Amino acid sequence: MPIIQREDAPLFHLLSSLRKSLLSPGRLLRTTTPSIDYHLGYLDVLRVLTTVGDISYDQWIERYNWMARRNDEYI
């Protein structure tokens, strides 16, 4: 399944322009990179905040693409 990349989202650009004043030194603000973040433990972090079931890589990409297509709620 191809991945939709949406780094042109207006909210991301607004946050990017403010990131130096918002973030501690050494921190990085970036959009989710689904092909990387799934394997880096994004869902493990989310499990600290809420209930997360067993989500396969294909389900992860499908949900990411669904969010990326929603211009009003992405990021």
C-alpha cells in the first residue's frame, strides 16, 4: 500500500516556523513518517496514553493514509 506524505499541511508549517521557540535544544518537530515510526515504537508511546489493540503494519498505513487525506485534521 503506498504511503501518502502530507508535509505541505498548513499546521505543520506554522509549527515548524515556531519550533525553535517551542522546543528544547536537541528536540525535533516533524510529521509522522509511517514507514519508520511504526518500527520505532509510535504505538508503544500511544499505549501509555490510551488503549491500543494489535495493529499490523498494513492497518497502520491504512489509518495513516486516511488521516493524511483529511486536510482539516491532519498532523
